[in-house]
Amino acid sequence: MSQKNETLSLFLAVVITIGLIFGGLWFLMERWAQLSGTVPKASESSNTDNPINQFVNNNRCNVPNLPEGTFNYGGSTTWAPIRKEADSVLQNQCPQFILRYTQSPSAEPGSGTGIRMLIDNQLAFSQSSRSVKAEENTEAKQKGFSLKEIPVAIDGIAIAVNHNLNIPGLTIAQLKNIYTGKMTNWQQVGGPNLPITVYSRTKEAGGTVDFFVENVLNKENFAANVSYVDTTTEAVRKVAMNTGAIYYASASEVVPQCTIKSLPIGRISGQFLPPYQEPVIPQSQCPNKRNQLNSKVFRSGDYAITRNLFVIVKQNGQTDQQAGEAYANWLLTPQAQELIQKAGFVRIK
């Protein structure tokens, strides 16, 4: 009898142990399912209480007429900060609208290259820091469509010089004379007796150079003494090392720099306006503090070398036109204009 009791006790112990093991496994599996979201908790039975549903609802795409699909776009290098700040937000809000930045395999990136690729149907729309040229629109029309430019931001050209150059500013005429070779010494514009070292990117580089040649040089050619650089970063480094150097670029690229200073410019002598907000931030306080764009004079057009940034859209009645116009219209919304300002440009609205 005692042997039977021992056998029964052993059997019950085994059963209880197995039950506890399976019960523990069941509890762990249920808990894991709840944490991974495959089984809703009781408190998540309502869609309105589900944090995942709230995330989706709060990030719903509200861009009118935005098509679905992948769209190639590109162009101006000036636009790089906008692509970083604004386009990423649009992609998060509207994942069905996929933007793919596309460069030419054979030409330098820039506004002109982007418009060329747009005409050749390699891009759905392009970004430009200058207006469309008449010959570009003519060529597009020969292919069955026209090009529409939609302004979405304001920028300007800032003149970079060495911190040690003592000069109050330059007029547009003086700037033209420097870049066309008629003035070669800073003494000719009220500065020290020092040769002017002139830097520029090449004409093939993009919209900023095109705009400068068209609006400052009045379509005249650069002088033979102009030295060409590949990037603004390279130019800033060279200007910082040479007291007599000068360079121009988008104000958003020049004004916040620590190693060089932006030069006030004007349409007539003695009436110079700085591209930065006054008072100027001393070099000793940079980069903890940086100079900010003088938005007021850019927006009013009082600053002598002000320009717009454009989305260039094909007028072909197809999905590419829909994508370009929807993208441009989104950039004109209050949210996107804030992002454009954060990227270092002046909001147009």
C-alpha cells in the first residue's frame, strides 16, 4: 500500500510540474504577443485609444493632388539645404510620393543641368536658382511641352571677403568691374593697395553663376584673371587665407560662415546694405553665434542681388506636371515655409 501511495505521489508531482511548465510558457507567449502588437490588449480594443493608430492619423498625407509613385528630381546645388530640411518631412507624411534625387552622369549638378534633364525627360520636375531661359523654353516646346517656373523661396547673392580686408562695401558696378577685369586692385574701390584675387565657380556649375553673369555682369564674360573653384567650401577656405580675395555665392552659404565676412553692397556708392542682420556677430563669437540673413532687405528687394528659387514644372498634362505642381504648392504651405526658413532661406509667404 505504501508503494502505491508513493507511486501516486510521484505521478501527481510529475503532472503538477508539467502543468506549471506549460502554464508558464502560455503566459510568456501571451505576454510576448501583447508586446509585439499581434494581440491587442483589452485597453486597445478601441482604435482611438491605440497609439499606433494615433500615429498614423496624425501623419496622414494632406497634400492635394499628390500622385503616387517614384519621381526623379534634381537640379540646383543651392537647394541642398531645402532637400535636407523640407523634402524629408514630405516623405514622412506622404510615403506614397517617393522622391529620388537624380544627377546627370556627365554634367555638373546645377540649375542648368536640372532644366536640361527635365527637357530630356530624365526628371519629373527640377529645382532652380534662376529663371528658365527663353531658349530652354523654346527647346521644350519643340518636344511638345512648355516649362513653368513656380517661385517658392527668396535668396540672394552674398559677397565673401577676408576678415582683414578693410572696405565698407561695393556697388554693383564695382563688382562687375572686378569680375570683368577692369579693376584689379582694392585701392581702386577705396581699399588698401592690394591686388584683388577673384574666385568663381565655372559657368557650367549652375544657376548661381548664370544669375551672377546675367544680372551683375550684364552677360559680359569673366576676366582672364578669374580663378575657378569646384565648390563654395573650397572658395571659402581660399578667401580665408588671402586678404585680397573675393568670391560670391548664395547668401545662405556665405552669411553664417566664421572664417570669412560678407560684404555690404549697394546700387549706388555710399548706400550699402548688408546681407546679414545687424549688429554683425564678431568672429570671436562664431560658431557659438552666427550671422543671420537680413530677411527684411531680401523680401523687400532692397538688397541689390536678390533672387527667387523656383520649382520648374513640365506643362504636359501628365503625372510629371501633377507631381511638380503638388510639390511646389506644398512648399508654399506655412509648414514648408518654416522649413525653408530653417534651411537658411527667406520665406516667400
